[in-house]
Amino acid sequence: MSEPSVLVATRGAIRLLTLNRPAALNSFTAEMHSLLLPALEDAAADSTVRAVVITGAGRGFCAGQDLNDPGMAAPAGAAPDVGAVIERYYRPLALRMRSMPVPVIAAVNGVAAGAGANFALLSDFVLAARGASFIQAFSKIGLVPDCGGTWLLPRLVGRARAIGLAMTGEKLPAEEAERIGMIWRCVDDAALMDSAFALAERLAAMPVHAMAETRRVLDQSGSLSLEEALRLEADTQRELGLAHDFSEGVAAFLAKRAPVFTDR
């Protein structure tokens, strides 16, 4: 019996999700989507999980949508409804990634192309192996970036670079992706997973609810005026100030001891 296309493992407070179609560079299929979103939902619902790491099996992270997947095929004689695929699979996936109650780390071990690139960029932290690369491959088949790419790219790298990457579909090496601020960090290939787990363990010991709220307010602030952003900050600080982790952080600071954060 073949292995599932998404592998799930737990390492302490860290949930590891591995895209597992290595022969196809872990490209997305309907079957993979049927496992990936529930795996994220399960991690979100599990109070013992305080960080999530996502990586790919084999030599690639994710090559985007598998164009040969029969689960995505249109009825005989009908034109494919790519929008329906986005609505059914990629929209809920992107929204779940961006609303996880814990930090999410993408450990990009090879090529991340098309929806696979933008899936990685939806994470809070992208760690990429030095041999990895990112490709906005959509223009090569007459499409626009999806899986949140149109929203992510200009926010990460600015309009000029977003236009250039999306229109040309050029391969962006991991070192260059780090240099232009598209990803968090580029590391040696052999150090990728150790680096990802070290970061995940560090984050898991921190106030993860406050970090999830940090993601939320930063994402929202892009469409707000300064006055509106200040109001959002005040409302969020009011809520967090009543939570356990704030009182614990202050108490630990005053007592000069390590804090024990538990909110989620």
C-alpha cells in the first residue's frame, strides 16, 4: 500500500507536515488537498501543538498544481474551470495558513513553483536550503499567481519585483530571495531541517497567541490608515493584556526567571 501524500509527525510541541509525492516534486493533487487542509485544521485544534513545520519529501518542496491530476480534470468536452479549483482548494488552504493559532515554518528543501511557491510564502517563516529556488510559473501557462500570490508578492518584495517575478516566471535562487526580503533565511542544504526545528522549538517556548495576533494585525494594517492601525493596536493590546501570557511574562521578568507561556 502506498504512503499518503501528506505525512504527519509530532516532535514534542512541533507538528511536522511533509508533502509526500517526491516523484512528482510534491505537486498538488485533489488527494493531497484532501489530507493537507485537515492536517492543518488538526494542528490548529490540538492545544499541545505550539509550532508547525512544513517541508517536502525528496528533492523538491512543491512544484505547484499537478496539471495531470485526474481529480482536477473537467468533465469530458468541457473547458477546465480553474477558478473552481481555486475556490475549492487554494482559497481555504491560504486562509487557514494565514489564520493558524501558532507560528508556521516552511522548510523549503528544493524547488517551490507556482502555487507551491506561494503556499510556502503564506508561512510566517520561510527557511530555504541554499539549493532551493522559487518560481512564479503561472505566466508560462497563461495564468496569474494564485494561492495568495497576488496579495503576498507586492507586500513581500514591492510592486516592481512582484511584477517582474510574476510576468517573467524567472527562477529566483534562495540566496536572492533572502536578499530581497522575500523569505526569512537561506541556510546550507544539510542544515535545513535542524535549523527549522531549532526555530520551531524557540517559537514554541514563546507566547504563541501573541505571535498569531502579531501576524493578524500586521496583515490587516496594510489596508488601514495610521489612526485605524493605532486603534487596532489598542484593541489587541487590551485583549492580550488580560491574558495569562502577559502577566506571566511580566512576573518572570521581575523575578528574573524563564517564563512559562501557555496561551494559544
